[in-house]
Amino acid sequence: MFIARTVAELRQHVAPHAKPAFVPTMGNLHEGHLSLLRHAKPMGDVLVSSIFVNRLQFLPHEDFDSYPRTFEDDCARLQAVGCDVLFAPTEAELYPQPQTFKVLPDPALANILEGEFRPGFFTGVCTVVMKLFSCVFAGGAGVAVFGQKDYQQQLILREMVRQFALPIQILTLPTTRAADGLALSSRNMYLSAPERAQAVQLSAALQALAAQVRAAGAMQGKATAASGAAAFNVAAAEAAAMQDLRAQGWQPDYLTVRRQSDLSPITHVTAEPLVVLGAAKLGPTRLIDNVEV
Ligand code: PAF
């Protein structure tokens, strides 16, 4: 595996290849990242990954400084899954001057959910991903692979690629989970042992809410006006799910049922594809997860 520290080195190593497959990361690689890399491998003629902890997507009070940096271990893992080129630039290389030109995602997508609780987050993500794409896909086409755990992120990046007509195929792969169901995340390492044992409660709450939505959809299919079946109250179910999490010691930011297409809220269950998304803090650690319905 070649480790490119500069944009020039990266381009030199990727240029001979017609179709790079790219998995961008912030490092501290776990099985979730590795599964993205394994899927990406046969999709292109060179497997490229990046490790860059992107300051632009952290708020001042967030964990930019303490974000786990495990470069040697990451390199060993990348090598083991057949990564050909790792792009690991310094901040001075990727942002040689303050990044005053930014990619501003549609507020309707980017200022809700994660964007409401982390203002500017998706501007930071889109800006760095656009820049990484322009470094990796200098020759044009390719494929980039993201995880479904960051549901809103992958949706916004898809829209970015579509609206800027980038010749890049975006692939989203299912969330990798620990044996108990906890979604793998670099931030799981902040959890104490008792918190780790409890952490699965977030995905359990999302699964339970998704099950209610599915049941409501099935009931609705059968119900007739004469049956008098009460309509499923989405807002009440969301509020109850948040209250249950609070009772277990969490501080939820949101647990909500949304349309998969644009993450807009629903007032009642319909046949269109839905997703239940949640973000909550357990102690100082903020976790996110989602379940498609
Ligand atoms: O999902 C991540 O790890 C980051 O948001 C990304 C896409 C690498 C951009 O910094």
C-alpha cells in the first residue's frame, strides 16, 4: 500500500487507473470501515482510502482534539483488506489556506436532524468530500462507498454528486453492528464499560419504533373505515420512544420517523419507504443510528 501525504503523490499513483474505488474515513478504522473497503475492492481498478480528521465538520466544543488517531493500526488494517493507496494528508496539505470556498448543502436536507444539533456539520462534510473527490477522481469517474449509519450524510452526498453532475457512483452499505446490535462507530470507544453494556438501548429503541411503524402500516392495509381502527400517532410514538430512552438515563436529541427520500417528517404512515433515525447522548458520548422500515 502506498501512503500518499500530498495531493501530487496521490494523483501520481491514482492517475494510471480508470476507475478508482474510494472509501473516505477519519481513521480509527473498525470492522464497519473494513466491510466498506472489502465491498469497494472489486468495484474499481484501484482501492483508495483516506484518513483525515476534518476540522471543518467539528463544532468548537466537539471532540476534534480527542478524536481517536490510530494511524499505525489503521495502516495494518488497510493493508490487510487490500487497500492500494492511502491518502493521509496533513491539515496544511489539504487546507493550505483557510478554506473560504465551501460547499453549502440544501438547508432543507442539511439543517435538520444532525444539522440542527451540529450546525455547519454538513457544510464541513460536503466541503471536505468534494475536495477529496477532486483529489482522488482527478481522472473523472469512479465509485465512492459510504456507510448507512451516517444516513443523512450519505443522502446529502448523493444529492451533492447529482447536482454537481460528478461522474461518481455513490454506494451505501448496511451498518455493521456488534453482536448485541450496537452500530460500530469510532466514538464507541468513549463509552465506559457500563455505558457500553447499555449502549444497545439506542438501536433497540429504533427497532421498537420501526416495528410499531411496520405494524401500523400493515394494520392500515387491512383497516376499513368501518373497522374504526385508530390511526397510528407518529408524534406520540416518537415522544414515547424518547421518554423511554430518557428513563434509561439517555439524553436524546431526536428519535423520529422520516421519509427515506428526503428525510421529511410524516404525520401518518403511508406505503412510501421510511427510516427511523435517532441521536442520543449516553454520558458524554453522542451516538447516532437508524433503521429502515
Ligand atoms: O463519515 C466520515 O467518516 C466523515 O464524515 C467523512 C465522510 C470521512 C468526511 O470527513
